[in-house]
Amino acid sequence: MRFTLWAVLVFICLNVSAQEQLVYQSKFLAKPDTVWVFKPKRMSNAEGLPMIFLLHGYSGSYKQWHSIMDAQKYADDYGFLIVCPDGLYQSWYFNSPVKKDSQFESFFFDELFPDMVKRFKPNQSKVMISGLSMGGHGALHLFIQKPELFLSAGSTSGGVQLTDAFGKYGLGDLLGNPPKDDELWKKYSVINNIQKLANVGKPFIFDCGASDFFYQSNNELKQKCDQLKLKATYISQPGTHNRAYWAKSIKQQFDYFNKLLAETANSN
């Protein structure tokens, strides 16, 4: 694993055993990536715990999720190891074919994921991933690439069709400017790759507020999931693209994942 890990084990709260910040200098990224990890306070270590990655939205950082939902409380209440990486403002969590120093997918699978497993020893059959907006697309994108690594995935207010964001949110830097590169934008969109889950059989969840600018595309994704008979749960509810909506939504998703874990345990 060729990356430099510095600021190792920087403890950042009064209960120093519960939270850690790790900073990665990756060959795949232009800038260092800070990852904030939350462990249940009642656990002396994270060994054998479920683990969930939470991906933030465009222009956010590794701090965003904690500011929305108090990640430490969620770790304590659900008994999950929560991992919040930095999407470096506008990475969209995929490997850019245009910008060679924005290869987040490779960073995630080749460096971050294996290091989390090695360092914290979670239960590898109970790994989940979710995110908001840019991170919602990112979570589903990563789930589609390697579903064997995850029990489930989620997305809230996800930008699941990248062509919805022509000229916005830094995507031009990653995919080239439209309309000339329209096909490339479609190629990288979750909605145009969801069929890769057709024979996977793993459940996932996504939602979007009815007043969100990504709402129509999420509805279209739901229709496509139904046509493919995927194990997809879709929640359409009042709300827009804001923190109040995500605070409500992430609670629903954690409950969904918790129920799924219980069902999996009962079936074994």
C-alpha cells in the first residue's frame, strides 16, 4: 500500500478512545485526505463491529455528517463504526478520466478500505456505505463497482444522473465540459450503471425530497430498479436539498441498516 499516513491517531475529543482522525497522503489524490472515525464509547475497540462509510456532499468535508447528525451519538446508539472520509470538495468519489490526480475510487478501494479493515478489524460481512447529494451518488457508485465488499448501501438526495448538474458542482473539471462530452457524463452516472446490480441480490436504500432538484432523476432510478427487480427501497417524502432533510433521512437509513443486520443475524 503506497501511501503515507501522517497525523496518525490524532485524538480529537474528551473521550479519546471514541474518535480518531487519520490523514492520508495518497498517490491517487492531489491533496491529503482526512478521515474522521467514530467508535461506540462503550466498546474498548471496534473489532467485530458493523462499519459504515458516510460520504459528504459537494463543497463539504469530512466534518459535514457529524455536524448534521452527531456521528458520535449514532455510533453509540447503533453500535456502528462510522467512517467519514473527505471527498475533497468535488471529487464525486469516482476516478476522473480527465483529471489524473482525482482518482477517489482507487483511493477508496486500494488504500482507505483495506486500511480501515486492518486498523479496526470490523465484521467484513457487515460493511455499509451511504452519503448525501454528491456523496449519495458516490455511495451507490462504489457499491455498484464492488458490491461484494458491502452488505448494503444508501443514498439521500443523490445526484444519481450527472447530466442534471451540467455546468455545476465541479463536474466539468472531472468529466469535461458539456455538451460535447454528454455521453461521458452519462457513462459515469449511477442511473446508467444500476443494471450491473441485476444479479447481485443485495438490498439498498435511497431517498429524495419531493422539492429537491434531483427528485425527478431519483424517481427515474426507482422505476429502473423496479424494471430490473432489484432489492431497492425508495423513500419519496416531503423535503428539499438541505440539512434538515438529511438529518431526518439518515435516521431512516440507519434504522434500515440496523433492521437488515438483525434479519441477517436471524437467518444465520
